[in-house]
Amino acid sequence: MARHATAIRESAAGTKLEAEQRMAALRDALQEQSQRLEAALQRARESSERIENHTAQLEDAKQQALAGFQAQLDDVLNLHRNELHRRSGSLIEEN
């Protein structure tokens, strides 16, 4: 009976040690996963910041392009307006 009790105690101690080792391994695995996730989140934050910066740059470029296009249209319209005024003045003088 004593041997049987000793065997049960040793088995329980072994099971406890095994459980503690498994818990330590799980804790280490969780810590490693946590570090990986933190690194991934940091990269995502950095990517988001770069995208926001690029968005602002694209908006600025778009506004500059639109302003340039508007200036070109104004120039062309002014040329045509001046030509129409000149022609209308010529027609009035002819009549």
C-alpha cells in the first residue's frame, strides 16, 4: 500500500512538473506571438502614416494641376476673346 501511495505521489509530482513545463511553454509561445503582433501593429501604423502623407501630397499635386489647367484655359479664352473683339471691331469699321 505504501509503495502504491508513493507511486501515486510520484506520478502526481511528475504530472505537476509536466503541467508546469507545458504552462511555461505556452507562456513563452504567447509572449512570442504578442511580440509579433506588436511588431505587425507598428508596421501597420507606419504604413498608415505613409499613406496619409502620400494622400496629402497627391491632393496638393491635384490642386496644382487643376490651378495650372485653369490658368491655361483662362489664357486660351483671353486669346479668343481678344481675337473676337478685334474681329468685331474690324467688322464695325467696315460697315
